[in-house]
Amino acid sequence: MPIFFILGIPFALALSALLIKNRKVLGLLNCLGYLAVLSFSVVLLKQIVLSAGTRSYPGFIYLDTLSVFFILVTSIVALAVALYSIGYLEKDIEEGRISERKARIYYLLFNLFCCSMLVVPAVNNLGILWVAIEMTTLISAFLVGFYNTKKSVEAAWKYIIICSVGIIFALLGTILFSYAFSISGLSKSLNWSDIAPVAHILDKDILKIAFIFILVGYGTKAGLAPMHTWLPDAHSQAPAPISALLSGVLLKMAIYAILRFGIITIKGVGFAYFSNLMILLGVVSLVISSGFILVQKDLKRLLAYSSIEHIGIIAIGFGLGTPLAVAGAALHVFNHAVAKSLMFFGAGNIVRVYKKHNLNAIRGVIKALPFTGIAVLIGVFVLTGFPPFSLFVSEMMIIISAFTNGAYLTGALLLLFLAVVFGGFIYHFGKMLFGNLPKGMVRVDEPLSTKIAFIFLFFPICALGIALLFVNKDLLWVAQRLLPR
Amino acid sequence: MKEIILFGILVSTYFMVIAKRMPALIRSFGYQSFFLFLATFAIAWGEDQPELYIICGLLFIIKVSLIPYLLYRITNKIKAGQDLGLIINSQLSLFCALGFTYLAWIFSARLFSSLNQSLVSMPAVAFFMVLTGLFLMVSRITALAQVVGLLVMENGLFLLASTVSGGMPFFVEIAIFFDVFVSVVIMGFFVYRINKLFTHIDVGKLSNLKG
């Protein structure tokens, strides 16, 4: 039952944005709404994991551990974004960048965006999954072009066109999957719960080709290189809270879709095929993004390329496919969502005060914005996988399983490029955070809602990192349920 | 009968490839959708499925009437967008399209080897449409032409779905129609915005964001 609340509340909030005129009430309502969504998704996770089963309701909805996990990640980031948005919009209106009416449009789009992203992991039908993912593109295109400047409209256009083309290939893949299913002599269906149990009798050649299309299609949306070109533009031009949602959750939804089809492919044609493709794309993403991170001049683009890097790590983790690696990858999905939201929030505050994105022009953030500065400093260490934060744990799990499984080259490349990215991050952020304030800058205080959002995000990062040291065994137990081998 | 309809789709797609101006492109897209409608109608007639008739109706309303109408409207409002801006000229484009036809045939003959020879032509045309749509998107520089290219790809997928897997489940088909319509409206909206901000819709010149 909680799933109906999880899907219903964002939709109701979207409607309320049309009715309620007062922006402050709306902001508060959103926070409460997403707090409720988060608590329902925790309840749901508990139900599904403890009963160790799946739950399908007649019609569209099908839930298992994998889908509930992605719902949880979405709702955490959505709550943080709802909190952060209050202060962000307040400042935007003060500075005259947007009008009161536009702030309400923001809430409408934000809620519809969240709603469509929560639908993605909950649906059973693979065709509806496609429609839901395309819906996320269409809605978020408005959010990317929200400020209606030349740059943001350009980014929105590239985003909508590249992702739409990509996703057409995903539909092609979906059709081929359904063809493979229909020629196997069973009844016509696109439901995952119908296809997955009989995946082993499906035509191998068609599955192989179909999975390539799926990987290209949803991989575009996930930001896997070399289909990532829309990502830095969209992430850098969107308002900061939306960048957090795009990077933290939207990319993961595409990964979720790839995994759903991946499970069918694994059962149908064997693990090696899936594994090789995922690891290949993962490594390519890692290599390309680390290069761009080193030479980057724009703060938000830097974070966007780091998203590509982390998506690459996640793809490698799922591609390795041992329980340890899958647990690591799933954990990495969570960690990256939280850490990257934190960094985008920080970047949003910095850009607001300095009025520029250029890394070379921003100096002395810790003096100008003490709270944000320290948060970003910790965020940098979290994001680059420093112990004791939880990203370190998840990256270690992936690297260890690469070496214990004989994937030495993958493991070595992973280590090498993680080191490169670490260097790049420390170099860029070290210059930015420390150093002298530019002339005429004064110390600024952040709004309260922003601080709460930061503290809320810190909690999962720090607490999880420590808690994970004790629950490793349970985690593997859950991971074995995520991807069948 | 089926062959004539498929031939119609093929020819209207060739027309799109050689079109130099927006109205011609939209008109050919209308023809293509109309032939698609006929193909679906023929399938519905043959299999006597009431659901397919509804899909036929939707196809006619959305793809044959509404979307071309919307595209015409946008083209008329933004006068800058009349010329397509061909990166590859029309003769060369036609040769490319012929090449795609051959590739699509080979690909679908290999992939659908279990189907008999006469049935392979339908997925072949479908793959041809997907390839040509992609080609149109890459080789035309105006934003509107890219939207049309996307629609051509989508038409191709519709044909593929209705032939090889006996159509998608009914509600999925409806959802996809809705989705396509919404995406055209939204892209149209962005074309307006681009035109307003940049005073052109030349996508090749959108190069503010790099690195």
C-alpha cells in the first residue's frame, strides 16, 4: 500500500502548486510531503526486504528489492531538494531573476519531475517504463531551460534532442525484447514479471541485439560515455537544486532500466555478454570524464563530469556482477546521489555569491561562505572516496571484487583514474576554497533551509560510512537478491 | 496490397530526404504517416481486432492531422525557418537513403530469419525509416528539421512494433502516442524560444556551451 502514497503525494503536491498562491506555504508543504514520501519508502523497503519477496499489484505496479531501493534513493534526494529549494527560490526572487509566478511553475515542474521519476522503478510493464523515462526528459527539459537565457535554452534543446533520440533506440530495443518473447510461443506481453521467469528460452541472437539498443538508448540518458554529450550542458545550466536531481537520481533511473533488461539478458544469453558491455562503457566513461575534470574551467561542469565518472564506476560494479561488486555498485548509487546533491547545493550557493561559474575567478570560499565552504570541503573528500565516508566503502567493494575475480585490468584502470580524478578535484577545489577573497566580497550567511538540507545530506554520508563497517554481511545478503547470476 | 502501402511509405521517405524546404518536408511526413495509417488499417482489417481500429483512429488524428498542422503553424510563425539548411545536398542524401534501404534489408533479413521472406519487407522498411530519421537529424541544421527526423524514427518504430510483435499492448500504444504528441508540443515550444532568443533556429550555431 505505501507505494500508492509514494506516487500520489508528489502528484498532489504538483496540483497544489496550481492552487496555492503563497510560495512560502508551498515550500513548507513540499518539505512535509517529501518527508512523508521518504518515510513511506523506508516502510516499503523494510516490508520488501524482510519478506524477501516481490509484490505486484494487478495492473501496473511491480516491486522488488531493486525497485524499492531506487525509490528510496529518489525520495532522499527529493526531500533534500525540497528543503534547499525554499532558500534558493527566495534568493532568486530577491535578485529579480524570476517572478513569484515562475516560482510556482518551478514547484509544479519539480513535483511532476519527481512523480515521473518515482513511477519509473515501480512499473511492471517495460513499455510504460519507457514512457515514464521519456516523461522525465520532457518535464526536466523545462527545468533545464528554466532561466530562459541563451545558454540555458541551448542546453535544454541539446538535452531534449539527444535524449529523445537515445530513448528511441531504447524503444527499439524494447520492441525487440517483446518480439523475442512473442516468438517463443508464449502469449503477448511486455510485463517484466512475465518475461523474466522465461528469459532462458528466448532467442539468444535477438536478445543480444536488443540489449545493445537498450544500452545505447538508456545509456544516453544515464550519461555513459560516449553518449554523454548532453550531460555537462544540462547539469551546468539548470538551477542548482535541479542539477542535484538530474545528477543524483535521473541518471540512476536510466541505470535501473538498463539493469531490468540486463537481468533478462543475463538469464537469456549468459553473464559474460552483459558484463563485458557494462565494463567497457564504464571504463570509457571513467577515462573520458577524468580528462575533462583535469582541464575543467567551469564549476558546475566539473561536477557534471564527475557524475559521468561515477556512473562509469556504477556500470563497472554491476558489470563485475559478484555479490560484493553488486552491493558496492548499489551502495555507490546511493552514496553518489547523496554526495553529488550536496556538492551541487554547495556550488549553487557559491555561484550565487560570486555570480560566476569560472573556477579561476572563485577564491576564498571558506572566508566568504563559511558554512558552505566547509560543507563543500567535506563533500570533496566524500566524492573522491576518502575514508571514512561511505563512498570509500562502496568504491573499495568494487575494486576488491575486481581484483579477486581476476579482472586485473579493470581494477587497475579504476584505481588509476580514481587517483587522477582525486588529483583534479583537490587541485580545483583547493584553489577555490582557500586563498584570498576577491576585492569587495563580504561574508554572507546562508538561508536556514539550505543549512538544514546540508545537514540532512551529511547524516546519510557519515552515518552510513560507519554503520557499513558492521553490517557488511547483511548487505551481501541483500545484494544477492538484486541481480541474479 | 501490403506491398503497395510499403512502397508508398518508402517513396514518401525518399521525398523527405530530397526536400529542401520545410513545407515540403512536412507534407511528405504527412504522406508517410498516412501510408502508415493505411498499413495499420490493413492489419486491423485482416486480424479483425477492435483495439487496432482505435489505434488507427489515433494515428490518423495525431500523426496525419495534428502534428503536421502544428509543424506548419510553427514554420509560418517563425519565418526564419523556411529553409532546411542541408549539410548534405539532396542528390547525395538520396544516395545515402538508397544505401540505408539496402542495409536495413540485410539487417532485418538476418535478424528475422525465422519470418518468411514476404514478411521481412515490413521490418526492413521500418529499420530504413529509423536510419533515415537519424540521417535527417544529423544532416539538417534547422531545429524543426530535427523534430521531423525524430518523428520519422518514431514512425519507423511504430511500423516495426505493429509487424514483428503484433503490436504493443494496447495501453502502451496509447501512452506512446500521448508521449509523442507531448514531445512535439514541447519541442515546438523550445523552437519558438530559440527563435526568439537567437533570432534563428540554426542548431549548428548553438555553440555557447563547450568543454
